[in-house]
Amino acid sequence: MHRVADEASLDTNKLNIDDINSKISDEQRQPYQNTFLQECEYMNVLIKVIVTSLAEIELAFKGELTMNEKMENLMNAIFLNRVPANWTKYGFVSTRVLSSWLDNLK
């Protein structure tokens, strides 16, 4: 579970879209820059999903939430070093194991 706690630090790695957007002048704005901004937003959604699901599991361990099938599936995937299904729904296609996938995400 130590690895899971480490991944909660992903929340601090969210991309500041407003800051990035302010550094792109109108003259520089091309389709590539717009795509880059969309990918940044996409990554932030993925990070939010990861952090939220890990926080729910932590609350369940504390007895503040009832453990459900979704949480059990998430814990099983983490235990087996697989990318959880609800993360791949928002993430990128990969055949990596969870630890390598998270390193790639960072």
C-alpha cells in the first residue's frame, strides 16, 4: 500500500492549464498548441480519477465508507500490479504493468 500512498502525490502534479495557456500568444496558437492543451486537460482528468479513487479506498479502510465492488476491483488490480479498469477508461492505452504505467504517467 506504500506505493498507493506515493501515487496520491500525483494530485500535486496537475498541470496548470491557465498558466500554460497564458504563455501561448495568439500568434503562436496553432492546431498543435490546441491539441497540447486538450491533452493537458485530459491528463488532469485522469489524475483526478486516480486521486479520488485512492481517497475512497483510504476512507473505506478507516470505516468511513462502505467497501463496494468497484473499490475491491481497484484494490485487486493494484495488488496484482495491473492498471485498474476505471483508470484505463480515462487513461491512455498501454500494455504496461501498473508501476510502469504510473511512472510513464508522471
